[in-house]
Amino acid sequence: MDASVILPVEAEGFVHSLETFSLKEVGSARWFRQHEYTEKLNMQAILNASAMQDEFVKELLVSYGKISVLIHEMILIEVWKQKVFPILCQLHDFNPKNTFQLYMVIRHEATIINLLETIMFHKDSCEAADDSVLDLVDYCHRKLTLLASGATTDCATTHDQQNPTSSIEELQMQNAALEFEISLKAVSVLRYVTDHTDSISVINRMLCTHNTPCVLVQLIDCCPWSCCKDGEVQKYMNGKWQKIPAEDHLKMTKLDGQVWLSLHNLLLKEDCQRKYDFNSFNKDQLLKLRGFLTDVLIDQLPNLVELQRFLAHLAVTDPVPPKKELVLEQIPEMWNHIVRDNNGKWKAIAKYQVKETFNPSESDLRQQAQRLAQTYNLDVMESLLPEKPKCGFCGKEATKRCSRCQGAWYCHRECQVKHWTKHKKACQLISETAEKIQSDLHINS
């Protein structure tokens, strides 16, 4: 057994218990418990995918039909952040001593989009999401539009230069930084949807309703995950801005690749070509891509030669407009349903949550802080396991664990040394994730 956050039997219990909440219940004790479950499921899913192990978290979410629940809860927090959070921050009687509860609510959307990015890589996840894929497409379109317009900015580049005067201001800055990361994750999620979907409704939504190809062209043009600061090129990779040496300036990032692959799918798949209207505006926008399709780029992603040929053909032809036909299609419901049910109640919800949810007693606060710490305390998880841990190298019953990540077990020091080359990557992932969460909790407490 390699490093793990939760075992399959524990993950099954977490997945089985996932449920949808109302906007008023956000931040409640029951909601908080589900947030902890989701954090653990997310970490385990990333670990399994990184180590190319059995992705049991994905399998459980598919078999229990819970992917639509994740999408609903992600959109619920998106609505809460847009409609309730700003009001809550302006209430005169709200001056919390610490904000870790609020931070974990804000973080919940990031946790779910992270989990979806991992599992939507697989076609069966897209199929299991069923009609909620439409809601996911709308969600991704909202995030990509913010990215392309420049409305979503990353506070990471300016955070050190700002001095927030209150815990609420600090929280608002963290929210903006998270929003940038969430929007970047949405780029990958959308790409996986374009990989897997055969649904006429989903294709129509991406091409006709949202004109996604033109949004992607704008992202290629403005490239919000790349900037020049003090004469140096920086790119946003692995959750932070990194200086790029001159020899790597033309090297494609993962985000660049996701946008190009989405365009490849949306413009070259036969079903998509039949649906998309290559009118003069759309054609002019798409032909901008020819300037970016250099030999250096195509060498890194050879599939793009097909897109290059298509654009060369498009430049000298006028494609036939799509046929007008009656199409009965599903429409996304989650965002509209949440907003409709709570319209006019935003201030009342904010006041209720200030009084009942985000104003706990000191003892409750202490207990919640302990629970958050325990989310990443594998000693506590050990007591929940139905079987004794096994050595990650030989499989025998183990009593010692990795001192850094606390996630891998061994029977003897010799097995740990022999297993290190395989365990090293997972160890680093667990440790860095846990350290980041603990750091964020410290800031907000």
C-alpha cells in the first residue's frame, strides 16, 4: 500500500454520504463535515492519479452517481460568493475574531473544481454526470469569460505589497486569488468535456449558446497565465507564478495545451463542425489563431497540424451555414434554480449566517479548528480504519510510518529505504498540500 489519505472503504462512506445543501445551510456543522470529506476525497484522487494507481475515488463517485452533487455544491458556493459574501462583508455587526470558517467556505469551490479536474479526465465520469454536464459547461464558460476579459486577477503577484487593515479585507484578497486558480482549473475541465461528450445538447451549448471557440481564441490572445514583470517573463504553474528562463519562453504550459486541445476538438470533430456557424465574425476570430500556430508550437503538440490545415482551408472558403433544425435539448438548471429560490433573500441569509453560522462560541470554534487540523492528521484517520495498515514495500503488517507525510506505512526501516524512489512524489504532494492548508488556517485564525 503506497501513501494514502483514506482507504477505499472510508472513501465509500464519504461518497455515499454526499448530499446537496441549501444556500442557508452553507457553513453549518453538517455542511462543514461534508467539506472535510470532500477535501480528503480530493487529496486521495490526486494521489491515485499521480501514482497511476487504482482511482477508487473516481469509481465510487461514478457508481454512486455523485458527480452531479459535486457540480451542484460547487455552483452553490459560486452563488454564495457572488450574492451573499459581499453583503456579509458590509454588515456593521460582523467583525469576526477569526475567519477560518469563512475561508473554508470560499475554499470549497476550489476543492471541488480540483476534484473534478482529476476525475473528468475519464470518459465514464463525463457520462455519469449526465445532464449536469450542461451546468458544468455553463460554469466553465462563466470562469473562462472572466479570465478572457481580465476581470479575474491573481492576488499572488500583489499580495505581499498590500497590507489589509482587517481580517475581512484579508479574506477578500484570498477570495480573489482563489478565483483566479479556480478559473484556470475550469480551462482543464472544459477541455475534458470537449474530449468526451457526444451529447447534442452539450455541443450546442458550447458552440451556439456560448460561442466557446471565440472565448478560447481570446484566451490564446491574452494568455492570462503569463505576464512580464520587471522585464522578466513569468508563468503561473503549479499554483504559483514562476520566472521563466529565456530558453523556455516558447515552451507550452499545461494551460496552453488545454486551450489548444479544446479548440482542436470543437473545430475538427464532425458533430461540432455541423453545429458551428462559421459566419464572418467567427471566421475572422478563428483565423487569428494562424499567427500563433508556429512550427515551435506544433512541434510540442503535433495534433495541431490538423488544426493548422483546417484554418488554411477556412481562410479561402466560406463554409455552408448550419441547417436550421428543430432540436429538443436539455437546459442547465442549477444556477437558475438556486438564484430563483433565494432571490430577494440575500441579505436575510447573510444576517442569519452571521448570527447562527459564523459567530460560534469559543468552545465551538476550538472544536471546529481541531476538526480542520484533523482533516490532515492521519493519526486520527488510523483509528477509523477497519484493518491494520500494511507495509508499502512488502505488504506485511506495519507499525511505522513516513515521518514527513505520515501517509505511508512500513514494517522496518529497510523497506522504507527500498520504497523511497516510488514513494517520493506522493510524499511531497501530501506534505505540501497539508502544509498549505495549515498555513491558510493559521492566517485565518
